[in-house]
Amino acid sequence: MEYANDKDFYPAPFPSSGLQTFDLQRISLAKLLNGDPQEGKRVFNIGSNDGFFYLDLTTHAKGLQILELAHKMHHIGKGVMENTPLEEKRTFPIRPAYVGLLDTGYKALCIDKDGNPDRLEMFNISQAGLFAGNEDYKLPPWLASHETIFRTMIRESNNIHNTILAILEPQLQIPTGSLTSLHRLTSPSGAWLRVLHYPATADGKPLPNPPTPPHKDAVSLAMLFAWQGGLQITPANNPNIADHEEEDPKDWYWVAPQPGCALINFGDAMSVLTNNVIKAGKHRVCSPPGEQCKYSRISVLTSARPAETTMMRPFKSPVIPQPAGNDDALTALQWGMEKVRKTLANVQRGNEKAAAEQIAKEKEAAARPQLLVASA
């Protein structure tokens, strides 16, 4: 299985110089599955600091399996995003706005003047929809033929997510199963499998504003498969700057995709459940750098979220500080709804503002020759 030179995945190389990049640590899935204590300590230390790491999938059959599934998901995503009419894609609705969860359905965050998805579009497959049996969940015709792959991808991702969560339990000094029991495959949780499509810009130049502004994921863990650049992280993670606000430009670092690896990031749910012992990684997605900017970008993302009935309060543990004051914890469902609504509103607002600015620039450019003629 060799994809490193496949133009479908890597249409242009990630720039080798000229960018501020972050050298993430590489964790071996094989070592985690084999119970290597040192590798487990490294995962905990990463969670206590940066919140991001590469997960090397190349040296274990389970890793190679999910890597192959991710490549199939890339092909599916590229095919349906580029060849399915917008109105047909919209027949797969997201949940009503009051629900506040983006775990199912198709969404385009911006439409250009020609009626095509611009900046970012995505479809989401609900983990609970396929496995919990608590709703009559049906995929639309343009996705239904791929359901077996979706199911396998979600199931195998859940196994990897829980492998990482189980490794954290003894180091957090909480009982075995404290985390993994909250992230069962069959529990309604709002977890999802997501395919994101960032269309290339018409002029092949980077967008002035990130299609996905700064945020922390409303999940416990996320696992990203990406073949082109675009992801930026900020190790600074300044507590005085809100999750959705920009950091100092010098504090943003590019993350270079690594063939054979997924990117793992800890989400805000882990920060809540451990009172910030495990830190959520703040990130944003920009236009791909260098020559990669001329090509559309497909990413595949899976998530682990606590079961909906989980009370979002820190575990009791000698290594987890306990908050003072009244216990007014939300359920994971309530907490997730609030977080997702805020994040989506911020993303939508940013994209609409950027689109309006772009239209204004185009109108100004179109009017400029006429002004020159009139003045002559």
C-alpha cells in the first residue's frame, strides 16, 4: 500500500522551507496496542502540554486497516463532493438549529456568486445513527452505497480512540473504564465521521481569512487524515485569549501531513473532565501553502465524544484539581450543544464576512477600468 506519490492525495508537495512548522511527536499505534509503558507516558505528557501528536499507523495491522479505510474515504469524499449537485447534497439535512449538534448531514458554509460551495463544505455520518439504534437513520442515495465503509471506519476509529483513552486512565489515577465507558460505540454521543472539502480558489491564491477560524473541538479526541497542508496549531494556547479569537500571528504553526500517520488532537471535553490536566488543542484551517493552494483539499475526521448523559465535571482524582463552588455541571449533550452552536456561529460569521469582502473587492476591480476611461 503506497500512496505517498499518488497525485490524487498529494497533488503538490508541502513546501520544504519558508514556513513556520511545528515538529509534532510521533506515537506508535503498535506500541500503544502492545502496552508499551513509555509510549503511554509520552501520550500523557503530550496531552498535558501541546494536545497534538502524529499517530504512526504503519507498523500494525489495525493501523494499516484504518489507513486503507481513510484512503477509501478520501476517494468517496472527492467523488461525491465534486460530482453531486448542490441541491442533491442538501437532501441530507443537518439536525435542527436548536439541537446544536453537527453529527449528521451535509453543510456548505458559503456559496459563491455562481451557486457553488465555496471555502468549505462537509458531510457528517452519525456514529449513533449507525450503531445506537435509537433513531431511524438513513443515508441519502448519494451516500447509501458506501455505508459498509462508513460503519467500518467509525468502528475501527472508536477502537483507536478508546485505546488512547484507556492509556490515560491510570496516569490520571481514575478507575479502569472511567473514560472508555463514556465512549462506547453504541452510546448516543454526537460523535461523527466527517469528510471536509475545501475547494481550490478560482485564482489559485490563498484565502485572506481561514475557512475554519480558531477553535477547540467539542470532543474528547479527534483523529484527522489529511494529505495536503492547511492545519495550523498554536502551542501558546494563551488562557487570556478566547477559543474563537486569533492568537498573535507569530504563534501559529503549520502542521505538515505525514504519510502513514493520522493526527490526533485532544478536545475540550477532556479539558473539562480533567480540569485542564489534559489540554485541548486550539487550531484553525487555512488555505494550503505553496503550490498546494491550487488544488482542492479533502480531509477525513473522526471523533470520540462522551455519552450524552455524562455529567461534564472533573473526575475525582489526586492529580485532578477540584473546582470550588456549586456543582452546576451540564450533561454532555447540553455542553456539546452549547459549544457547537458557538463554534458554528463563529465559523459562519467569519466565512460570510470574508465572502462579502471578496465580492466588494471584485466589484471595485471591475469598476476600476471604467473610472480610468472616464477620467481620460
